[in-house]
Amino acid sequence: MQPMIFLAAHRGLLRFALMAMLFCCSWHSAMGADPAPTPSIEARLTQLEAKLAAAGGLNSGDNAWLLVSSALVLMMTAPGLILFYGGLVRQKNVLGTMMHSLILMGVVSLLWVLFGYSMAFGEGNAFVGNPLQHFLLRGVGSAPNMDYAPTVPAETFMLFQMMFAIITPALISGAVAERMKFSSYLLFIVLWVTIVYFPMAHMVWGKGGYFNWALGGKSPLLDFAGGSVVHISSGVSALVCAFVLGHRLGYPREPMPPHNVVLSLIGTGLLWVGWFGFNAGSAVNAGVLATSAFAATHFSAAAAAVSWAFFEWFHKGKPSVLGAASGMVAGLATITPAAGFVSIPSAILIGLCAGGVCYFAVTHLKTRFAYDDSLDVFGVHGMGSTLGMLMLGFLANVQVNPAIASCDVGGHAISLAGGMGQFLFQLKGVVFTMVFSGVATWLLLKLVDALVGLRVTEDDETLGLDLSQHGESAYND
């Protein structure tokens, strides 16, 4: 039994023992010994709890929750995102689209072991960690990392963060679906996670990262579970990919309806369930903050689904099933940065706004600027999390997360509670993420195009990526 668990389970026994000690001390004093002030029983228990907490003892409950959360986040990629994206494309491209997510579970995992974890969470400068510090996960074992997760093994924390690194570039694949060469996609993703994702994770979550509000950052950015690191970076990168690659053949003249909405709905449900691990797991313990993030996640998704459906009902005359599902995902993406900082009413407000803003982005913004973001990655994830990050600047609540009440930034103690000051910090972080990920993505795409080319040939695109890139067909009857 871990020390903190033992203490919680036997607090009454400890109280009795301390009372007995106090009685003995009082009896000794009464017999003529020099009296000395004796701390109260509660004070002694508090001191004992502090000593045990300072010892950094592993907590099996926290470890179990983080392992389960890791599995839930991995489930978001496969089968969650695989089914969600796979159902949205045409029949001839379903396997190629699914492969985009599936292959990253292998590729990104290997990069994470080699240097990714080290670049994200190793010691370094304000922008990136030393890629050699934890090369092949050297030093990442059963002992906890006291900076990131003091009650679970460092290896557990590493696994949890790896699942974020897998799903983030997989989101981008929705914008390049049905027209990008598989070899080009692989090369681009390897470069993108190395140049964009790993440094962004370090800047926001790594010790000494420029935007890390809790561990020595210079510009405190509140991002609980990946609004900037995951959704804005991938959403903006997806938009750049759509512009650089150009339209699919026949878009927008020819109708390109989803080939199987049922698959997408199953994927939506799996994403919603997995997102509880994504957001509540980011508390890195099984305490009250995890509960708060869990609740905020659910109610934001619920509100966004209703909001999107009603906007669509008003605009088009009928609320579509796919629209409600898209609203759910928009609500989840929008609450992600705020999940551990806002109350339930605030989460509902964020979700209601997410449904409207993301619907507008998908139906109007996309048409206005004539880009072919095949599966609306930018409209849902990029726009959604941008909204969530900015609303968080006003809605961050110290009663939900007392840690933000007073933070050391540049040697000065400041509050990160909602207000104009924190909004400006949030705005700065959002703008940086957009510019950094957008410019880097454009340069990487140009490099990949020069090396191996980006698009399949017109004949291959007409045939479909399933056969032209993988030699398979999803349906053979």
C-alpha cells in the first residue's frame, strides 16, 4: 500500500496514536517536566501528510487512471478517428484515408522513443528540449518525474503524452484526403511532428517552455489538454495543406457525399468517450480536477451538438445527423484547452458558441475562400480551439483550478484568472501557434514536393487511393 493511501485509510488510527502521545506528554509535564508548547493533532497530521507528499510516493490510483486515459486517447485514433474520417470520404478512398491514421500509431511511436519525448519534455531552452537527453527513453522508468507527474511512473506519463503525439498529425490527414501520395504523406508527417509538434509541446507543457504557465514560462498560456499544441497547430496546418495541394478533381462542381455516415457516427461516439481520457487524463491524477475536466468535456460536447443542429436547422431547413456529430466534435475540440480551468456553466457557454462558430466556418468561410479542406479539419479543430483558447482568457476560474490564483512569471506573482490580462496572454499564444505552424507547414510541403511530389496523378486520383496507393479495395462483393 502506498504511503498516501495508507494515511487516508488509517487516519483515525493515526489520530488515536497522536492523542495517546499527547496524553503521555501532558502527564509527563504534570509530573514536573518543563512544559513545552505542543502542536495540535491536526497540525501534526498535516505535517505528516506534507512529508509523505514531499517524498513523491507513487499512487496506484493515479497510475491506473493515467494508463486507462492513455488507452482512451489511443482509441481516439483507432478506431475513433479512423471510422470518423473513413466514413466521410468516397468509397474508393476509404482504406487510404484510414491508413493515414493507422500508420501513425507505428511511425510516431517510434519517433517518440528515439527523440520525440526528449524534444518535448527533456531539458532544453524555451523552445525545444534536448533530443538526446532521453534518447531511446533513457532515464524514463518507474521513478516519477517530479516536474510533470509526481505520483505516477515517468514511463506512464511518457505513454500518455505519446498518444497526443499520435493523434495530432492524424487530424491533418482529413484535409489532404483523396489526393495526396502516401509516400509524400509519410515524409511530411515525419518532418511535421519533428519541426512543429515536438517543439510546440515543449513550449506549452515542457519545463522552462516559453508558454508554460506552471514551470517557468515567460508568457503564461493556459492550455489544459492541447488547444494550441494539438488542435490549432493541426487545424492551421490542415488549412495550409488544402491551399498548397489544391482542389480534388471535380470539386466543387461534382457532389462528393460521404460514402457511409454510419461509420462516421460510430467514430464520433468513440471520439467522445476517448476524449474523457484526453481531457480528464490531463489532470495527471485521479483527483477532483480530473472530475471537473471530465464534466466540462461532456457538457461542452452536448451543448455544441445542439447548437450546430439548430443553426443548421434554421439555415438549411433540416438538422442533419452528420451535422449533429460534427457539432459534438467541435464542442470537444473547443473545450480541450479550457477543460481544467472552467466551471460547468462556462463549459456549456463554450459549447454553444462552438456549434455556431464552427458551423459558420464550415459553411461560409470555406465557401468564401474556396479551399478544399476535405473533412473540415480547420473549420472544426482550428476554429474551435481558437475560440476555446480565447474564451478561456475571460472564463478561467480559480475555484475550479486554484493553482492559477498566483503564478510566478518573471519573478512576479500574478493571477491567471479570467480577465483582459489573461486574454492577451491567450491571444499571444494563439497567434504564435498559427504563424509558427502555418509557416513551417508551408515550407515542409514545398520541400516534400521538391523531393517526391505531393499529389497522385489524375489517373490515380480517378481510380481512387485504395487501389492506386495500396492495391486494395474496402468492399469486394
